[in-house]
Amino acid sequence: MPSVSAFMEQHFRHFNARETLDAAKAWRALLDQGGAMFLTLAGAMSTAEIGVSLAKMIRQGKVAAICCTAANLEEDLFNLFNHNEYKMVPGYRDLSPEGEKELYEAGFNRVTDTCIPEGVFRQVQARMARLWREAAETGQPKFPWEFAYALLDEPGVVELYQVPAEHSWVLAAKEMNLPIYTPGWEDCTLGNIFVSEVMHGKLPHHGAIRHGTEQMEHLARWYMHKAAHKIPIGFFQIGGGIAGDFPICVVPMLIQDMEREDTPFWAYFAQIGDSTTSYGSYSGAVPNEKITWGKLDADTPRFMINSDAAIVAPLIFAYVLGE
């Protein structure tokens, strides 16, 4: 049977297909020269079960760090613990407002063709709340990803898995000890639950969670460490928004605000998005614009793939893996 890589090399010759193949080849080249790839996840990629392919990339050392929306962090765990309770709606385009209301009243939140049960994560919510309380009471706050990792270490949690462990990208990241930055963490289900725990008086204060500025400092030190060891760092962006804009800004922050003028620019940039090129939009900005912001250099390899990331990302991952 022909490999995915061979198929891409034979058929992906023009337009977005060629851009996809070129981005995959350049990712391989970056790793071959001793580089590392920083990956960002926006949209509902975890609900799209990107973990099936991304987890393998992480475990094989093809991804060195991740920045994602808080929803992607938690939704990989929701899928891990509650996949069998999800409801598929292949004909979602034909749903009427009344049909949407029926799903709501049945306790489902729809993400395109996938309906997530309202009660997801309840069986482990008590465990997470206890971890938050311990952090608050001992004065030892943690980053959101550290709480996720601590939860996965809880006794008996493995028995709750509803998908194979190898399909969870968060579990893979934990095994490889990768940082997972989640700017705007409060904008997610667990963030909402955390606030409710404080308002109910079950948590003494908000201090269990480390701040977004602390995440930026952590990222800056991570980047400086790689740079000090002469490791070129690429930036692979799925979607747009805060998941991409927050981490890519670490380079101009180090150069302009920390006055570390020897800081290297990102060594590679690729984005998969469905936004059309536009004025004033971060998601629709062409990569060249990032040169003026001190994020990329004029000769940085740059790729913009206008397509569905649920289709394109697994193909690129397969190519990088040599499949």
C-alpha cells in the first residue's frame, strides 16, 4: 500500500496542496538540523480528535511545546474520559433553531457535528477541585497544564479512560513533560467551574492558578533556554486567535522589552486557517506582516495553508513522521 508521504509527493503539486507539502517538508528539514517545533491549537481541534495523530507526533519528539486555547486542553481530557457519551449529528447543517433547542434541553452542547454532554468531566470534577483547594491552601499555585498532569496521575483515573491512551495528546505531552500554555484559561468549562467554586466558598480565593503573565515569563525562559543552546525554533499554528498571538509575541518581547537583541527570530512559520486574507484580522493576516512586528525574519520559511485543519494537520503530521 502506498504511504501517505508518497501520496502527497505525487499528488500535492499546486495551490494549497503544494503549500501543505512544502510546509511538511520544511518541518522535517527543521528537525533534521536539530531544531524544535512549537505548536499552537485554536478552534475545536481536540473535539475533532486531533490527538489520534498529534499524540504520536509528541511521543516521537516532533513537537517541543504547545500553546492552545483552554478549551483544547480540557476537551482532550473530556474526550479521554467521556467519549462514549458524545452524540454525533452528521446532518447538523439542517438543524432548525428548534432542533438546536432540543439538543440543549437534552443536555448537549454542539460543536459542528459533535455534541458534548453538559455533564462532561463531572466524575473527575471532585478530584480537580481537591487539587485546586490544596494549591490554594498551601500557597503553591500551578499552571492549568500542571493541574491536568496532576489529575492524570490520580489513583484510579486510568480506569475512567473511554478512548485508547495513545489517542490523548495531553497525556502524551505529560509523558514527554511538555509545557502547555493556555492564555485566557478562564474562558473554558473548567475555568467557569473554578470561578463557581470560589463564589460558592469552596475555594478560599483565586490564587490556586498562576497568572497569564507568569505563563509568558515561563515561555520566555523556555525560548531563551533553546536559543542559548543554538536550537532553532519553528512555529506551527493551527487556527488563529490568542493561541497563536500570545506565544509568537515572545520573540519581540525579548528583543524589544527585555532588550535581548541577540534573540533569534522564529526559524519557521506555518499556519492552517480558513480565514480569508483581510485587513485588521490576526487570523487572516499574511505571514509577511509578522516581519514588521519582529516575529519573523525576511528569510524565515513561511507557509499559509487555507484549508480545514481537521483534514490538513493529520496529513502534515503523517509526512513529518515518515508514514
